[in-house]
Amino acid sequence: MGLFDRFKGGAKGASSDGKARAKSSPAAKWADRVEKRVQNYDRQEAIQALSEIGTADAAEILLRRFTFHMDPSITDQEEKDAAFRGILRAGKEAIEPVRAFAARAESLSWPMKIIKELIGPDEYVEELLRWLSKWDTEYAKFVDPKVQLLASLEEHRHPRIRDEVERFLEDVNEPARFHAASTLLAQDDPAAVTALARLLVDEESVRVRMKVAEGLAARGWLLPADVRDDVRKALPPAFSSDASGRVLKR
């Protein structure tokens, strides 16, 4: 079950509440003009007006602009950049609308970019982990948000990341396992070696095994004694392990 599935009920309720608020807010009259079917000029006028309003309701409506693509691409990018700036004008008030949007989005690129501007670095990592916690490791039709979260966490170090990400080494989705392994290696925490070693033994994907082998070799972490023989057999051809349990690149 994915983020959309888990939040479906809550997001629907939040959306209904948002619509109710919007009907009585200054942003209400622009709500139907941030749509793909609307003429470019009218949509851009609405984006500008909502940006100037700068409230949570305005931010909620502006977020709709990230749900569709327009041709030409330069116009699409310009409108999304304008919506992005407009949402930021709402400041902290935009956080809850962004969270609600992220809960049902099929891509988190823009929500992550927005939230990163609204909160501090440590808070940002905590926020990504909060979003990630809604995912499990089973099959989901749309896994891009989960993979995006794992990939983004590779760029950060935080004491909670290892505990929150380690379970995704068992994900049914190969890109999720790959980025989970990359994120754990990026933490430079030897406590992850046992889980990574077991992944190496069980993993079928060549690129995942290569990523783990390269990471272990670069860090010189000692393999747990009870999996050394199995790891040695599972290592890609370019790698070996010595008697002490270190993975070596030939």
C-alpha cells in the first residue's frame, strides 16, 4: 500500500475541508482557473492573484498547478515556477496544504522542493521521514513517491535515517532497494553492515549488489562472522573478502 492509498480517506476529508474554507476565502474565485482546460492567460492571472493573497487557501489552490503538464514546456515551467514562488509567500501557512497534497501526489518533486524552503535542514529530514513512514514494502501501483523520498534522503545524514530506511532493503521494488542501500551507505554508520550484508546475499539485482559491494569496500566495515561465507559467494566478480571480513575491490 502506498502513500496515496493510506491517505485516501484522510486526504479526501482534508480536501473537503479545504473546499469549504475556500468558498469563503479571497482565493475562492480563482479556484477554477488553475486548471489545464483554462486559457494560458487566465491561468497565469489566477496564479499571480493567488500568489499575492499568500494564504493557506491560496497555497492549496496553487498546488493544483503541479498536477498537470502543458505544452510548450517553457510555459509549463514558467507557470510552475510562479506557483512555487506564490506558495512560498504563504510561509509556514503553506506547510499543511503541502503535506495534504503530498499525501495523494504521484510525484513529490515539487512538494519536497517547496517544503525544503519552508523549514530548516533537520526539520526537512524529519518531514521526509514522516512521509516515508506511510509507505510499506509491499507492491504498490505508484511507487515513484517512495523512491523519490529514499533518493532524496541519500543527500542527508540524520540519526533517525538508518532505523527508518533499513526496512526498505526488503522492498519488492528494485529501485526502492537500490536507493535504500545508497541512503544507508551515505550515513556512514557501521551499524547498517548486518542488514546490507544480508541484502547482498539475497539480492538478485546486479546493480544493487554492485552498489552494496562498492559501499562496503569503500568503508572497510567488517562483515558479521555468521554471513561472511555467504557474502563471499554472493559478491560480484570484481570483489572479494579477506579473512577479517572486509570486502575488497580487486
